[in-house]
Amino acid sequence: MRLSRFLAVSALLFTFLPLAVHAQQLPTAITTDPVPDKNNPATFETFQIPSHGALLNAIAYIAPGPGPHKVVLLLHGFPGNEKNLDLAQAIRRDGWDVVYFDYRGSWGSPGDFSFTHSIEDTQSAIAYIRDPANAKKLHADPSYIVLIGHSMGGFLARYVAAQDPAIKAVGLISAADMGVDAALSLKALSARPEQQKAAVAALAAGFAQEGMAPLAGCTPDSLANEVFANAAAWNIPALAPKLATRTMLILTSDDGLAPSNEAFVKALSQTGNQEITAIHIATDHSYSDSRTALEKAVLDGLDYLQNRQQAPR
């Protein structure tokens, strides 16, 4: 399937296109290693990204060749058990650099975890890539950064890109709204504090169920209260106007998050964005039995960006 236009049934109705990966030719980057470059081989770097007084653990998959290579910043979810590093390898085989890092207070990065800190850390990672010395070390093109995020990482990618018009494109993999929609609805019930209290408790229980062991400096209650405090600023459809000119790839699965992503697609389309592709893959939240389908969807999207840039205007 070509990533060029989102299929609009009408101005108010959209279809998430199913992906039948086995009926289509797979991108070469899924099946074949690149030709080795002895002078500039593919490599792997570990480093730390400074962010608000902390040093975030980070890695980079650097593509072969002298570059500069376009960059994907790959953002993990909450708490980040599925890191999607197989996707990082496939993206590198396609000629891109991939940078991955752990937010403050997650997976050994120092500091306290929060959603606000994760937003700031994503912005710090972008600034790190854009620094000329770091870009040179990574053989990276600091002017061409794409954000791809899974679950909470999709929440971050969407929000951060909306604040940063230089981000070229955004890929959302089962993007979560982190309870923002529910919080917005319940904040209107200011005269019913017991309902709000129960909603915060329910959201906190959801965070606890996801697993807090890899996270430091936070509790389920602190995260739930943070969502309620920031619900208006993090309202997902309200971000659409700031993303009206960006290419968007929106992937969903059978995990219950499709409706909020469909609402976001609708909001994007109403801004006049004509560079949206939405694909539904019938699998779980981690795309456990559809990793090849996930890789194909993402690589098709990145290849579309490459081809669009090279096309005569």
C-alpha cells in the first residue's frame, strides 16, 4: 500500500485500512542486509543525553555510508517493556539513523519519571541530535528528524511534534492518550469531587496494572493527578492544527486505542492535512504476532518521505 493519501469516505467518515502484509512485496530492508561499507560501516553507539540536570541512557543505530543520514527518534511506551528495537534495526537497514533513549526515571536513567519530564526529555533528545558536534558523530542530518512512538511514545511524538514545526513527520503506533480524554470529561464535573476522585483512582489503577517496577520517583496516583492537571494542554484533537502540514502515519491494533486515534485522524483531516495514512493491524498492543507487518507499514511510510523529497517539484 502506497503512503500518499488517507482514504476519506466523506468529510466525517474515515476507514482504517487493513494491512495484508503477506499479499504484498516486503521492503528489502526487512529481508536483506545492506551492502557493507568498509569506510563507513553500520555501527552502534551508546551515550547519554543531558536533560534538565540528568543524563539519559541512549543508543544509536547508525546506518552504513558517510551520511548524513535522516534520523528517526524512536520513543518507547509506558513503562517501556516493548522497546521495538527490531523496528530500529529494520529502519537502519533502510538507510536511516535511529536514536532510542530512556526517559528520566525509567530503565535506569536518573531522575524522577513523569509524563511532563518525558515530554521535556524528548525535546532534549531532539536538541542533542541537532547539535552539530553530535550530528557529526552520529553521521546524522540534524535538519531531518522523524518521531515514531509506541503507546505513550505516540502521545509524546504527537505532542512534541506539535510544538516543533521542524519535525518532518510523525509515526504513531497504537498511540495512547494517557487518560486525557476521560480527564477532560470529568474535569467538567467540578461540582462532583467524588466522581473526580474515583476517576483519578481508576486511572491510577490502570497505570499500576501496566507495571511501575522500571520507573522511579513516581506513583500511580502522582501520574493520574498529573494527567488531570494537564488534560487541557494535552488534549489530543486540539493538537491537530499544529500538525496540519506534517506527514502522519497512524497505526492501530485491537487494543482499544483505535477510537481515540480515529478521532485524531478526523481532527487532522479537518485542518486540511492531506498527508495522512491510517492502517489497522489485527493484533495486540505489542504487535506480538505482526512484527513484520509493523515493519512494513513503518518502512513504507519512511520510503514515501524519501521518494517525496526526491520527486521533481
